[in-house]
Amino acid sequence: MLMHRITLTVDDEFLKALNSYMALGGHSSRSEALRDLGRYAFQQSSVIVPEKAICMASLSYAYSFNARLMGKKLNDLYGSSRLFVTSTKSHLHEDSYLEVAILKGRRKDIEALAKKIIAEKGIKHGKLQIYPIIDDV
């Protein structure tokens, strides 16, 4: 793999945070740490995953089961979707749950379903993590 050198100017706070990140992650150089951070940022913004790429994804969120019939809404959304693989949930507090759903399909379809679920009233702390399936575009 061909490597390219770039120059980056940062302030003291950024450098301090980068050094802390290096120490926590066991990175041997600032370049390694920045590449790691870049890959994470690119994956989060879907820059490196074409919209038609077949992916697996984890969608996590917290919700109250009884609020606005959320349990039924989620069951209906997943039941009508070809993207749903499986899910698991755990109690957070009384009728509040943390749920993690595994999805599979085209990146743009996964993102659309995730946005729909996260936008539901009563859903909190929604987070989508996409994992591209290599060589399957």
C-alpha cells in the first residue's frame, strides 16, 4: 500500500487529546492514531461505504416500552422490513429498555430505517454502526 505524507497543524488542546487517545489505544505513533480516528470518522459518515454496498449494521437505542406503544411500533417496523436479522433487549429501568438490532442490506436502506426508528418519539440515544461486507457491492 502506498503511503502519503500530509501536514496537519493543530492547537495545544487537540494535541493533548490526540496524545491521550494514543496512550489509551496503544498507538505507537501520531500517524497511526490519526489513521485510526480517520477510519472511524469515515465509517461513521459512510464516506467509504457506497450507498448500494451490502452491509451488516448494529442499531442501538433506549426506549420506554409502554410510551406511545413503542414496543408495538418497533415490532411493526422490523416486521415490515427485509433488513431485520435479529435483536436483543435488556432492562434499563422499570419499563425502559436498551435494544440492539442487527440489520443487513444496502447501506442506504439501513440508514433510512435507522433514521426512521431513531426519529420516533420516545427513542433516545440512537446510534447506528455500519459494517461493510467486503467484496459484496
